[in-house]
Amino acid sequence: MAAMVLGGIAVLVGSFLPWATAPGGLRTLGIEGDGVITAGLGALMMVGSLAVVLSSAGVARLWRRFGRGWYVACTFLTTAIAVVDPASASRIAPGLVRIGFGLWIVLGGAVVGFAGFVASREVAAG
């Protein structure tokens, strides 16, 4: 479950970092565009992982289902944004725009978070 929390943190932090850079020192921060959405999704991922932790502590079975569903939806939406944004940037200015490290952190956070989700389901089942 720690990977689920770390994934949410990475998505949230990466949303405030550069998502695109161009010659001449130009850069665009994630929060200036779709990073607003991914920042919210990162926060929701952390809430979802908290719901899973609380449910494993015996608070309520409903929290587990709610938290897991919420978490998976957030990871898929974050991944979609992190994959679509670079594709649209490369169409606008091919060869000039480079993907910033913040977007890679967002994508990595979504992947790590989803892997943590899968691992938590295996632990719960096993």
C-alpha cells in the first residue's frame, strides 16, 4: 500500500513541475494546463489509498471498495493525460518541444500507484 501512496504523491508533485521545454529556456509547468487535473487526481489517489488502509484496519468493507474503485479510475485518467499531452505537443511543434521531467514523474507515479494497487489486491486475496 505504500506504493499507492507514493504514486499519488509523485502525481501531485509532478503536476507542478515542467511538462514541456523548448529552445531558448521556454518551459511550461504542468499546473498551467492539464496539470491542474492531474494534481487533483494525485490528491484523490492519496485519499483512495487512505480509504484502502482504513478498510484493512477494519473500519468498513465499503471503504475498501470505494477507495479501490476511486484509485483505479484516478490512475487510468492520469495515465491517459500523461500519454496524450506529449502526443499533442509534438504535433504542434515537431522537433522543438521536449517532454519535461514533471510529466515523466506524473506518468511514473500513475504506474507505480497502479502496481501498488495490484500488489495490495494480491496481499488481500492471499
